[in-house]
Amino acid sequence: MVESFRGWERFYSLPRGKRYADTAEEYDEIVRRHRAVLEAVSGGLRSEQLVVIGRDYGPRDLATGWTRRYLPGAWPWRRWFGGESWSFFWVKSGLTDAELDRLLVATADDQTDLIVVGPGLGWIYAPYDGGGDVLAPDQDVLRERFSEWLPD
């Protein structure tokens, strides 16, 4: 059963809202923060239990796509015409830890557009270049646990 969401919460992936990493240590911090929020919101699901939905924009050719290249083995879920351009959605599950980390780094470098969900779709995690947005039924615990990562 999908519970209702009261809104979303944003968490920064680097201190003071820095958007892009410049060092290996900052990339490690990005992955650490994304992983910590994902673990908390998912109740500790392993990488292979998560589902990733990626989106590409562009021509009608399903073979193109900057997100798709980071999702080998993903299956085309749907395409949608948004008035001016097409969007293509790819779905992949059964990720290894290394694959998930690679996706999180690529997203931090603005090379993918994706969301991560659990098997029951009870929450949504949307990483982006600069942080991640969470839609979940109970966000008070997340806000308290990761208060230092919240925007001012």
C-alpha cells in the first residue's frame, strides 16, 4: 500500500550546499550522504532491492540517452511526449553496491536524471547535482537525523 506524502524534504550532499565535488574526498562524502539517506528512508534495503527509474530527453530513438548509458540492462518502461520533446523512462533493479554508487556520482556530476524507489513504492528518493529530495510518509525522523544537511 502506498501511503500519502505530506511533502518532500531536501538534503544537501556536500557541506554548506556546495553543488559539485572538486576532490575525491568530496565525492566520498556525496556517496556517503546519499547512502545514509537511502538507508534511512528505505529501512535498510540493500542495493539489489532498490528500483531505479531513469529519464532521458530527446529524439524518438530509444537507443539514445545520457542516463541510459549508466543503466546497462535497464528495460524501457515508457515514453512520453511533453509538448515540446520526448522523455524516455528506463527501469532497473538488482543493482550492485558499485552500480548504485556509480549512479549517485554520475547524478552528482549532472550526468543522469533518475529516482530511486523501494519495491512497494512507499517512498521516493530523487538525487540531483547538489543533494537529494525525499518523498516519504514520515519525514520528521529524517529531518532530525540529518538536520545538518538541510538547506537554511
